[in-house]
Amino acid sequence: MRPRYAVRPYAAGDAAKLQLVGQPLLERAYWPSDEPPSSQSAVTLTRDGSPIGVGGLVGIDERTAYAWSWLMPLRRSEWGVVLGFVRQAMRGLALSETGEPIRLQASAGSAPAERLLRKLGFLRISDPDADGYTLFEWSI
């Protein structure tokens, strides 16, 4: 039977249910807990009802937001489906309250994270910083 995937609003505790191996795939800030930096503009990606990823936005200014996500390791066969859901969620989250599109920024500190951002349509806009993170940007 094929797995069923869905995107739903983030619920408290979803991030703690993820079985992460090592560091979250896309991580920039040093969050002191298992909860994400902001659950206001956040969604949970589920497989058969169980969280396999969470992501959202943290406002930088009225026209720019920082995108973050934590993803469990995925099967090779799942990436296409998951990327489709993530792109859909990004488009929905990337509209300001006025309905105007905003820019999304994200950073990556590893080759897998950079590949994921590129597959999602983010463009590299900086060289790695002192901590090894590279800044990327996406807009509708």
C-alpha cells in the first residue's frame, strides 16, 4: 500500500516526534529546545499521519522571511513527492497578509542541505560565512 502524505498546520510537539539523524537538514539558528523557532507560520508534513518534517517562516522584515525546516531521513522514492508538498507549502507561506509575495531566505551548512535548497528553487546569494553556512533566496 502506498504511503499517504499530507501537509497540515504545525501542532505543538510535532518537531519532537521527528526521528532526526544528526543535525536537522536545514538549520541556522541555535535553538535551545526541540521546538522550532516559530510555530505561527509553520506546517507539518506527514506520512500516514505521522510527522516526517516540519517547516515554516520567521519574519525578517515586512518583505522577507527566513525559511527553516527539519526533515527526517527520507527514502529515495519519497523525495519527489515530498519536494512537491514542500514547494506547495512554501508558496502558501510566502504570501504576506496583504496577499503580496515575499522573499524567502534560508541557509545551508552542508552539501545535502544545499542540494535540497537548489531543488526547491532557492538561489545562492552569498559565500559561506565563518560558521560554514551559505545564504540562499527564493521568491514566487
